[in-house]
Amino acid sequence: MGLCERCKKTQATFHLTNISPEGEKTERHLCERCAVEEGLIQVQKPNISAEFIENFISAAKVAGPDLDVVCPKCGTSYVEFRNRGVLGCPRDYDVFEEWMMPLLERAHEGAYQHVGKVPKSLGFKPSHIRELRHLKRLLEEAVAGEDYERAAELRDRIRKLEQS
């Protein structure tokens, strides 16, 4: 667009079109500061109370990991694991379990355990394996939700995919 027609310094971001009862159209192009000064818009300041900030901080502490957690066997801290991406010993899985499970689930497409690769000699395509895992997860959800009709459809799709 163009510059503010009032201060002629800043880019106009507020555009006002007035149409009179006779159909005459007038336009104004102002920057935000000039529009506020003329009372055309009001700047609302966020109303953030101290209580809101305290609640936010305490919620973040509950949701986030305790950064002081250290494995008693190898001495690896959660911060070290997070920064390096390497665990110190098998016990770390138990010590950091609460924070690792979402990472593992995301890395393994919703599963909590590594399922490995499929040997090419078996003839399976990785896309078939992923689809099977996805369908089995949907089947579990359908059964848990007591949607047996959907579960039967998913079961049939899984069988068909496993036979191909």
C-alpha cells in the first residue's frame, strides 16, 4: 500500500472506507499509531495478573522434566541425555522413562517399542509394515471404544494386507 496520509512516514495498515447515505465513498489510509491517536482503534493491553503468571510457571514445572534427575548407576543427568541424545546405561530407561516415552512414541509411529527393520528377502515393503501397524493401532482403539463394526472392517483389512 502507501504511506499513512496523516504522518506520511509509516506504512498505512489501517484502511477506513466511509459511504455516505448519498453513496459517496471516502477512504482513509493510516498507520496504526495515527489510527489510535484519532480514536479509530483502541489498543488493548493484555491483562496478565501475577496469579496467571504463577499458575503458568507452576504448570510448566509439573509438565516438564525435573532437570536435576540423575541416574544413580552411571551418573548421566537428564540434561546430558537431552543435549547429547545418548543414554549412559540401561538403567537410564527407567530413570528417564516419564520423559522418554513421548519421544519413543513419536519416533516409532505411536509404538513404545522398537520393531526393527524388515529384511528385504521377506518381500515386505516398509509402507505395508507401517500401514499394518497403523491399522492394528486403529483396531485397538475401535475395540476399546466398543466400535465393533469398525473393528471388523479393520480386522479384514489387516488380514488382507497380511496375506498379500
